[in-house]
Amino acid sequence: MVGTSGSGKSTVGRQLALALGVPFLELDSIYHQPGWEPLPAEEFRRRVAEAAAGDGWVIDGNYSKARPLVWARADTVVWLDLPRWTVMRQVTWRSLWRAAFRVELWNGNRERWANLFTWVPEDSVISWAWHRHAVYRERYAAAAADPANAHLRFVRLRSHAEIRRFLAGASQD
């Protein structure tokens, strides 16, 4: 499951995993250790490889250091490619909700109010989503066309209606 921050990867990924009866893993939950410290690269790759070793799973995230491990074992890449305005609405409301209600994300980490008022992408998921939207669109369009990924089925979902139809089909299989 790939796409811009705030596109709904985790929400859709959980729903898909439930429909398929397989485990779900959000890569952010491994990478972001307490205090937002990143897990060292080798340990991160080890844990991702361990999760991807199973017969069935749904893994969400855009981490380049994990992509080869996940995609080598995957059969399908679900790409949430919603319009930028939709993503921005979703990520802004999600961030406000999380900050206001002090929602724990992973390993004790929470959204900080200060991060809602900066335009530095590394400090603000809202800014990150804005700046990375076109980058991810280009990246995954190229990946879908790359012969090296011919073993993968790419499912590009561009609207909430397409997501609903996709999930309905997954639960019928």
C-alpha cells in the first residue's frame, strides 16, 4: 500500500487486511521509535523482511529502504493516488484531530501542535504531503511501467469511490 501521506494508506490497508484475513503492518510503526527517533536502517530492514516473510500480509509505507524487500515478496501494489486537494483536506483534519486529542501514533509519539504551524516538510506531515504529492505520483507511475516490476500487479486508486469498489471486491474474493 503506497501513496502520499494522508492519502489513506493505513485506513485502507487495515480494511484490506481484514477483508483478506491477513496481518497488517504500518511501516511508520517500526521506523518511528520513541521520541520520533528513527530505527537504525539495518534493524528497520530486518524487521520489515521478517514481516514480509509470511504468506500473506498488507504492508503500508513509502520507505525506499524497505521497498525492495516488500516488493520482492508482494504480488500487488495498491497505490492511493488521490487528488492533491483531497489529500490535503484529509491530512489537515487528521493532524488537527490527532494533536487536539493527543492521539498516540506509534511508540508513544504524538502529533505536536508546533508541527501544524511550520512549512518545513521534515517537521510537518501537512507540508510533507503537499511537497511529496507530485514526487510520489511520478515515482509510482514510473514503477508501474518498469519491466523490473512486471511480477507486480499495480492497482491505482484515484478516488474514494474507486477505493470503496476495490475493497468491496477484495471482501468478495
